[in-house]
Amino acid sequence: MTTSRRKFLSSISMLAASAAMPIHAFDFGASKKLKVALVGTGIRGITFWGKRLVDEYSDILEFVGLSDINSSRLEYGKGYIGVSCPTFTDFEKMVSSTKPDLVIVTTKDSTHHKFIIKGLEMGCDVLTEKPLTTDETKCQAILDAEKKSNKNLIVGFNYRWSPYATKVKELLANNAIGKLVSIDFHWYLNTYHGASYFRRWHGQMESGGSLWVHKATHHFDLLNWWIDSEPEEVFAYGDLEFYGKNGPFRGDKCRTCEHQSKCDFYWDINKDEFSKKLYVDHEHEDGYIRDNCLFREEIDIYDKMSAQVKYADNTILNYSLTTYSPYEGWRAAINGTKGRIEAWQDIPYFKNETTDEAEKHTKEMAQTSKDEIYYEPVILHKLWKTHETVQVPMEKSGHGGGDKRLHDKIFKSPETEDEFGRTAGVRDGAMSILIGVGARRSIEGGKPIKIADLTDLKPKVKRG
Ligand SMILES: NC(=O)c1ccc[n+]([C@@H]2O[C@H](COP(=O)([O-])OP(=O)(O)OC[C@H]3O[C@@H](n4cnc5c(N)ncnc54)[C@H](O)[C@@H]3O)[C@@H](O)[C@H]2O)c1
């Protein structure tokens, strides 16, 4: 086996290990390169976990199989990624005949558990996109399968790897504001990115677990990591007041809608060449309509969400998620016994430039941005002193440079110790979705939910 492959496998093990998990030994196959099979040839699968891996890491890995329920999109995905491996509509058949070392799961959220569990049972390491899964029952099944298996499970959390998020972690870890007391964290999705969730499967609870899970898993993972404790109790409010049944009119899909001229959300998917080739050209097979009406009646997720979370170390989080903001960005205020950190990203009024909100989302999804460097401020304000501005160097690539750094950690520098502990394992994946699942249960029942009542995981005062 080549050194690079050994390094890769060792890094997977380190990533899966998280803080408290043991590092497993690997069964090395006969191939010189790491054998990768991917299930879910949608946008995330073919771009970030497909083409990017082929472009950047072909010296150490090879795709041995691709799978999707839509055979037509699967063939398009294979060409886009640029590989010659066989394709399968049957996941188990792919794994049994190609015997991958690593299975990458990039399907619809509600199906992740099937491929994670089956992949582990069939003797593969598994890397799943976030969210780990969409409810507490599936989460418990994954935890059980992972315990039984001697294979590794990694959750692809990329936000932690953004230089900006890492700077906040560094300040907190260095005790810059004393003991952490509370955090206000507010995320604003704009009318392009936010709306995109309501156009497709994410708009239905059964497919994405609502944005409490699909989107907020990113935020809760970041917060759990910053706070360095585990969530104990959640109380939430949420409603659907803008999209779905609230729309003034509705049509079949944007392309054929009679309300095009008066709908602010009208989007001509046929003018977006990539979306047309990835979705429209294959919808005859499974009826997956990418430009669905975001005012359709079947939408049953929340479009405004607010929660309070109490952590095991007594830190209190005030969280909100807005889905139709004029701009996309976030703000956080972090209070400690010795001061306060204020952090934000993409608030247009704080910059001397105008932002094209539509373009921002397209670049993010297509992973096409160049690595341009720019600086973003974090405010550190200690009690009784004037504030300091810490300038953080950033990159205009996927998730502030987080996507690229996550890949590089796995594939390029696995042996470098990460002082910030940015690696995420199954417990991190579970803790981040359980806040969202708890929030849903809290809204349904009108009462606070104990995280310990959802699965057999008991929250720890110190994360890990
Ligand atoms: N980390 C990030 O920043 C990030 C960004 C985007 C998406 N994602 C995640 O990536 C995953 C995919 O998202 P996407 O935007 O690419 O979605 P998508 O709809 O473009 O692709 C999903 C693919 O899964 C396939 N699929 C659905 N059910 C299946 C099944 N039962 N068996 C096999 N294939 C099935 C679909 O046919 C489709 O090709 C999601 O879990 C999402 O949360 C993560």
C-alpha cells in the first residue's frame, strides 16, 4: 500500500475518532489507491465529493462505483465527475461487487441512515454529508450500528473549518472572555438560498427533517464546538408564515407557471445550464422537480424558527433562523464573565460594497469561486476596556474556505495535529441534529425537551 493511501486511511480514522472515540485499525484492500463509492449523484455529490476529489486527490483515491435511484442523473453525474467506474441503482449491489474502502453518502437527508447502516454492516468506512439523519429513531439506529461495527463513521461538517469560525474557537479556547455564559446566534437565509429549500424536497418534513435539522445542524454543530459542552434542554417556537400555503398564488412549477410575471421568486431553470442538465433532463424518471412552486400546499416545514438551548455547562443559547431575508448572513454575540465577542459574516451594511445575493448562492453551491483572500473582523471587547478588532484572513471559496480545508485535512495533511479539534464524529453529528429534533418536538408539544430523552446519549458538561 502506498504511503499516501495509508495516510488517508489514518486520517479518516482520526476524523471519525472525534474526541472520545477509539482509533480503529483498517483492513487494507489489495488496491494501491483508496476505493471510494458514492451514493447520491445530486449537486453536492457530483461537485464537492465527486469532481473535486477527482481533480485534487486522484493520486490517492479512485472511484469504484456511483449509485443513485435516478439512473439518468447517475449517468450525467458520472460524466460530470469524469470517472469510468460502474454505476448502480442498487446500493447493496454496488458495495458487494466493488468492495469500496469508503462509502460517501450524499443522498436526500431522510435516507442517509439506510446507507450509513448498510455501509458499516457491509464492512466499509462511511463518510456522510450533514445532517447525520433526520429524527431520533434513525439517529439511535445509526448509533447502534456504529457501536456494533469496527468501521468508522465521519460527518462532513465544513463550517468548523472556516478560518472565521476557527478564530472564534481560538479566542474562546484561550479564555479571552472568561467563562462562557450565553450566546445570541442569528442566521439569515436570503430570498435565493432560503427560497431554494422550499422549491424541492427540503420543503417537506419527511425528507429533510425541516430546516431545524437540514440547515441548523451546521449552526448547532458550530455552537456545540465553540461552547465545548453538550446540549441538555431545548425550548422552541416556529411557524410557516411566508412560503407554502401562505403564497398569494401558486402554480405547477416555475417553468410553466401562469404567474411568472408577478412572482418575485420566478426562476427560469432552463437558463441555468447546470441545473437544467442536473435536474430537468432527468425528471422524467423520478418526478424530482427542482423548480417547484415554493407556495405549494404540501410544504410543511417552518420558515421562522427560534429556540433557547441550555447546555450541560449552563451556557444558554438564543438561536433564530430566518428564511426570507433580503441578505444572507449571520450574527453572534458571545458573553463571558470577562467580556464579549461579537462576530458576523456577510452583513452588507458593514461593508463598503454591494453584494449580488443571487450570485453568492450560485457560487457557493457550484464550488466555482477562486481562492481570493479578504479580511473579516471579529470584535473582542473585554470588561472595562475599549474593544479590539481582530482581522481574520478569509477565502471566497465554499463556506469561507471551510469546504477546502475539510478536504485538505482528510486527504493532504492527515498527520498534522489539529489544535482546534475540528474533526467531527458520530457523537457530534448526533448532538447537532438532536437540538433540531428536540426543537421540533418542543413546538409540537409546547414544552421543553430534554436531549437525554431522545436517544441513549447523555449530554456531557465537556463535549466529546
Ligand atoms: N455541507 C454542506 O454544506 C452541504 C451543501 C449541500 C448539500 N449538503 C447535503 O448533501 C446531501 C445532498 O444534497 P444535494 O443538494 O446534493 O441534493 P440533490 O437533491 O441535488 O441530490 C440528492 C441525490 O440523492 C438521490 N437520492 C435520493 N434518494 C435516494 C435513495 N433512496 N437512494 C439513492 N439515491 C437517492 C437523488 O436522486 C439525487 O440525485 C444532503 O444530505 C444535503 O444536506 C451539504
